[in-house]
Amino acid sequence: MNSKCFKSIVCILVIVLIAFSSASFAFSGELFVRNSFIDDFEKIDEEEYANLRGRIRRVYFVQTNTVPWNATEWINASLNNVNSLKDDSGTVAWLMFRDETQMDETKLYDLYIGSDNPVIYANDLNNFFGEFEECILIDGLDNLDTSNVQSMDMMFFKCSSLTALYLSSFDTSNVTDMQGMFSFCSNLGALSLEGFDTSNVELMDWMFQNCRSLYSLDLSSFNTGKVDNMAGMFYGCSNLRSLDLDNFNTEKVETMYSMFSNCSSLEELSISSFDTSSVNNMGSMFKSCSSLEGLDVDNFNTSKVTNMSGMFSYCNSLKSIDVSSFNTSSVNAMIGMFSNCSSLEELDVSNFDTSNVEEMNAMFEGCSSLQKLNIEGLDTSKVKFFSYFFSGCNSLKNLDISGFNTSSGETMIQMFNDCSSLKNLDLSGFNTSNVKEMSWMFHGCTNLESLDVSSFDTSKVTGFAQMFCSCQSLTTLDLSNFDTSSVDSSMYGMFDGCFNLETLDVSSFDTSNVSNFSVMFRDCNSLKTLDLSSFDTNKGTAFIYMFFGCYNLQKLILNDFVTQSLYSNPHGMFLSCDKLKTIIYLKNLSASDDVPYFWIFDPSGGSINNEDSELMANVTVFVKDETAEKLLESDDKYLEIFGKDRIVVLKDTGDINEDGVKDIIDVRLLLQSYINCADQSAWTPADLQLMDMNDDRIIDIIDVRLLLQAYINS
């Protein structure tokens, strides 16, 4: 056949669609057709176009242009000034209903494309069968002449019902673009590409994306010498067991982003021939290759790579990986590079040049089997994000981060979360002057016995939620240097579950902007005294279980501490605080002040719960002066819960005669009181406040000795 190239079969389909438009379909929206030859039909209805594509059940290429009498619709391309066919022969397309009983909107069609000559597509096959989601068969492809085709971009995109494709008849010698060619062919179990000539192909990105029914793939005929993009090429091929790419020439490839990502069944991957000298992006390259136990990347040249984020993430069967040959001098992102490599026991990245890396968050997150990690020499001077860095490394017993430069760090959320085997952590070199978030930073460090954060500059930190939650082995924690003035909302669970914490200094805390105090000290069951005199809770809206489980807490010192906001909820605030005897309220109250119902009443005046109300029966409230005392005593709710006997003006313990001086006279008076009292239960809260020097609710010889020692020392 002497000919000029026939123009696209897609043109024919478009014409068919236009011919149908007057029949039975409602239109809305527009679709711009991707073919420069179709001047007269630049816009067709998007809904109808998509609707018809999704209702093609079978496609047949046939060598006849005789349209059956019962065809639904047909069009002769040569009669519509679109194609010019030799000898006036026409290329014809027609539709046949699969089932005449179906409603119009659910009817499925068979599409026939016929000519007396082999069908020729002049320039490209872009998206030709794209979104034929109901199509189960494409027959007669050997009648399709592809010798002049340059692009097969997304040719079979979303042909999700196809189970087999045999393309051995395709002439692909002129094709330059195969990106997304079979992407989302999710049921394709058989794919024959024998004889594919890919010598001119430049783009193979996302070519087999989500072909999740492929169990094997033979690409031995592929010539990839001109390919520069292999991003996502095998992404989501979740049933591929092995892949041999030793024949691949990758010397021109610039991106391998997500190339094998989510190949979750891949057990063998041969890439020993890979030349990666031109590659600049390896982000997520092997992400979620969860069946790979070994991976040889010794030959990788990574000198131009700028992105290694997620490169090996979720390779949770990988037991070892040697990256000693990696040149990372150009890399600026390593987010989650080894995250969730949960079988990895040992890793050495001491050779890494990270002088240009700005993002390292989650780099080793979830490496739960990692026992040895060599990060000596890691340059973190430009790193802004340290969040989740070691989160979930619960087998790591030793971690040397003494060389970390954190001066550029802005977030440290969950940095050491669930590092449950660490006993010691040297943070003396940490510069946190630019850090804005520390929530969950040490959460779950259950074996951490000591923690020195005295060097921390927290002036810019906006969130501390669960920062030390479940640090069960800590006995002391000095946060007196903490500047919390920038916290804008939450201290939720900050010390929750610190079972063994005996002393806690939060005297510097500025909580004027904090709204959520819930479970802040829950289960701190070794604390006996807690000084919250710096706490301003006027913006607080949540106090649920704030002190729940602090069953050894005896004294609580408060100042501007109220929970009477319209939206506040102090439910269960003091549950299980069975030993709480003393609440000292230091705020100045005047006649104009609202009485602070800060533990047992809601804003409308009702009791929050019986448990908290019953607990108050053993508590004495100490106020700053007689004005405050009278205000509380004049309030019916306070009288109901405490009575006058347990609303007491705060006095200086040890100043028995209240003359402002602790001297030998006070020692004598205390001794006399001790000798004269045969019944300890006779002491009033006011008596105990003056004479109980060690705050054990008993006045005995120990108190006398302590007061005497205080007098001698003064």
C-alpha cells in the first residue's frame, strides 16, 4: 500500500463519540483531545468521553470495512476530512451492544475498528486504550501497524480488567515514550513483550505501575541505552517474585525515584550491572520491598544523587545492607532513608558525607532490631528536621550522638520515641535554640535512668505534649531552665507514666497560653510534692485525669490555677490521689475575685464527679491571707466540701509562736506540744502546718530535731 500515514484511530473514536452525542447521552464539561491533527474536534464532552471508555467490553481490529446492519453507530473516517486513505478505502469504527436489555447508562459495547488494509496510526498511541476499565479483550492487534508510532504513553492505562496482552507483533523501533504504558493494569497476569525494540525509548517512568497481578516479567530484549527516566517503573508490582535487569543499560538514567517501590513480593533483584553515574534521584527506590533479604548496591555511583529519602524504607526483611561505597556529598534529603528496616541488626553510615543534608527526619525510624548503629562523623549542621530520627529503635542500647550539631534544628518530634533499651543519652552538645516542637521527644524511653536537658534552650518551642511520657526509670528531672513561654496549646501527657519520678522541678513553666493539661502528671506515682505555683491555667480547657494515679502525692502548691473556663473539663482530675492532704493556693484574692472552683466544680457549679468530691474530704486548703480565707468560708460550696476547719491561712512551718522568727522558743514550744499530745488525731490542719516539719502528717521528735537543726544552721 503506497500511502501517507493514516491518522489516529483515536481520531476515529472521537468522531464516533461526536456522532453518538445526539443520540442518548447527557453532556457536561469538556475534554481537550491530545491530538494536534483534530482541528475540527478540539473539544468533546468529558463526561461522555469518560463514560464511553469505561463501557467498552471488547475491542476488535478487523480487516474489513463492512459495517454490520445491526451496528449501534458507525463512522467512515475518510468521509470526514480526517483521514486520507489510498484508493478511497475507508477506516471504519462501529459499536455493537453486548446486551440489548441493559439500560442506556449501563450498556456495555464491543468496539470494532476495521479497514481493508492494516490500520495505521500516524504519530502516537497516547492513552489509546486509556481507562477502558471494563475491557477484557483486545483482539487483532497484529492488524495494527505501529511502525511509525513515536509515543505509547499510557496506551493501556487503567485497563484494569485485562488479564492478558500479547504484543509480539508491535513494531516499536520508533517509539521514544513508553511512560505509564501499562500502569494500573491491575489484573494483567500475562504480558508478552518479546521482540520489543526499545532502542529509541527515552521515557519508561511508571511503565508497569501497579501491575499487581504480574508474577514474572521478561525484559531481556530491552535496550535501555537512551532511557533517562525510570521513576516508578515497577512501582506496585506487588506479586513479582524475581526480576533480572542485568541487561539494563542505565548510564543515561537521571531518576530512579520509586523504581521498585511496593514490589512487596520481590525476593530476588539483580541490578549488578546498573550504572548510576547520572542518577540524581533515588528517593523511595526500594521502598516497601518487604521480601528482600539482601540487596547488593556496592556498584552504585551516587555522586550526583540529591535525594535518598525513603530509599530503603519498609524493607523489613532486609538483614544487612552495605552502603560503605556511597558518595553522599550531593545529597540534601535523607528523610526515612532506612525507616522501618525492622530486621536490620547492624548499620554503619560513618562514611556518609551529610554536609549538605537538610532533612533527616525518620532516618532510622522503626529499625526495631538495630543493635549497632555507627553514625560517628555524621554532619548534621544543616539539618532542620530531626523528628522521628531514632523513633522505634527499641533494641538500641547505646547511641553516641555527642557529635550532633543541632543548631539548625527546628523540630524534634518523637526523635527518641520508644528507644526503650537506652539507659543513657548524652545531649550536652545539643543546641535547641531554633527548635519549635519537642512533643513525644523521649516518649517510651522506658529504661532511661538519667536525662540531662539543662542545656536545652526551649524559648521557641510551641509544643511539649507527651515529651517524657512513659520514661518509667527516671527518678529526677530538672526542668528549671525550661522556657515555655512560646507554648501555644498543649502539654498533654508531658510526664504521663513517669512512675519512678520522685522530684520534678517545673518552677519556671509559663503556661499562660496552654489549653490542654490533660493527663499531664498521670501515674507519676512516686511524686510526693508538686509545685505548680508558676502555672497560669486561665486559658485551660482540658484537665482530664491531670493528676490521676499520683497516689503518693501529698502536697500540691498552686497559684493562678483555675479550671472554671466555660469550656474546661477537669473530669477525674484527682482520681486515685488517695494521699493528697494539702493544697496550697497562693494567689491573692480580693472581694471582687471569683472564688476558684478549680478541682471539683464545673462552671455551672455542679460537682464533676463523686470520686473527686470524696477525695477532698481529706484535703486542707491553705490560702495566702485572711481575706482569701473569708472568701472561701463564705462560699456554700467550699463549706459543703471542706468546712471552716480545712480552709486555713498559710503560716510559716516552724514559726510556732508566729513572731516571724524561728528560734529556740519555737523549738521549746514544739517539744512541749509533742510531749503533751497523747493523741495524734487531735492535731488540726493549722497545727500540722506550723509544727509538721517533715510533712508526714505526724508531730514527733523528728520534727523537733529538724526545727532545732534549722535554728542552729540559721
